[in-house]
Amino acid sequence: MEEVKIEKGIPIPSISRRHNTYPFREMEIGDSFAISEEKEMRLRSIASKFARDNGVKFTVQVDHDTHLVRCWRIE
């Protein structure tokens, strides 16, 4: 059995937030950004969580001609 050693004074690393991938915090109402269509479900999920946690709203629309997904801040 492996011996576990207790250590003191090790700082807790800061939590990396997934929403840093997209510029939600910097967006004002009417602002938008586009990403590739393959990332649609991930964007929808992260935008939804960010909106719920921060009291804002987004809408996400797919443009099948360009294969891009665009996210707008609407509130």
C-alpha cells in the first residue's frame, strides 16, 4: 500500500472557467461572434450556463450556407 504524505502550505490553484473560451463577459446587447458549426452544441451549453449564472440572455443561430454558428447577446 502506498503511503500518503500530508503536505502543508500548498496553494489551491485557481479554477479555470470554461466560459473564458468565448467573450461572453465583454459582450454588450447586440454584439455577436461566430464559430464553426461543429462546436454548436458546446456553445449552446456554455452560453446557457453563463446566461443563467450572470442574468443575461443569448441566442444562437446556425447558418448552414457558411457552416458557422453565431451567438448574439440579446439581454
